[in-house]
Amino acid sequence: MCSNPPETQDLPALHHACFVPPLHAENIPALRAAVQVLPQVQALAQACLAPGHTVATVSSGAWFVAGSPAAHGLSVALPWYYLSGFRGDFPGVNVSTDQEWLADGPLISGAMPSSVTSVVLALLRTAPSTRTRAIL
């Protein structure tokens, strides 16, 4: 899922990035149900994180990547109202409720939808092109 297409095998390896937006759900059980009906999104996000590619999430989007073994020991920024449900579902993932966004290794996360600009800028800074980074 996060590998170079066959026609690009002679080119340098690509650095893939995955952005997972938040889901709107009225409560944590509804959020869990929404994630369960989107297994392709969960698989793609986790497949990108596993080899160390950058994955950026905003708010409840963290539910898609937190089940990956590669997320174990990493930290995510979340709003306080997801704290107990998220910790119960993913005890191996650290939660920060006092930061708007944070980057921990290949995982960039924003607590609230309002943090999307900061998360996207952090995501762009991971681009391998020095020209892209210089613009930012």
C-alpha cells in the first residue's frame, strides 16, 4: 500500500505520507463503530506507519492508526473528551491533552480540527525535498 509503483522501481525510494482527517461522531461508541466500517482506511494508515512513513492525524483520526504495533510507545495529541476512551482502547499509545499538536517520530497528530494547519505544515516539513522545506 505504501510502496513505490512498479514503474518507479528504478527511481529513488519515495517517502510516503498519509493524512487521516477526523470523523464526526456523537460519542466514543459511535466513533468506534465508524472506524470499524472503514477497515481500508485503517489498513492504509497502519501500513504507512509500519515502515516509518509519516502519518498525520487530526482529533478522532488517531483511532485509525493507534492499533498499529508501530504506534506503540508513540504519543498523540487529543482533546480531553477522548482521553478515557482512547486510553482504554490503546493503552500502549501515550496521550497528550495539553498540546494543540505534536510530532512523535513518524506520527504527527492534532488535538482539534482547528490544529489542521499546524499538522499540515508539520507534514510538509517531512518532505524529502530541501526546496519544499525551504519554502516553509
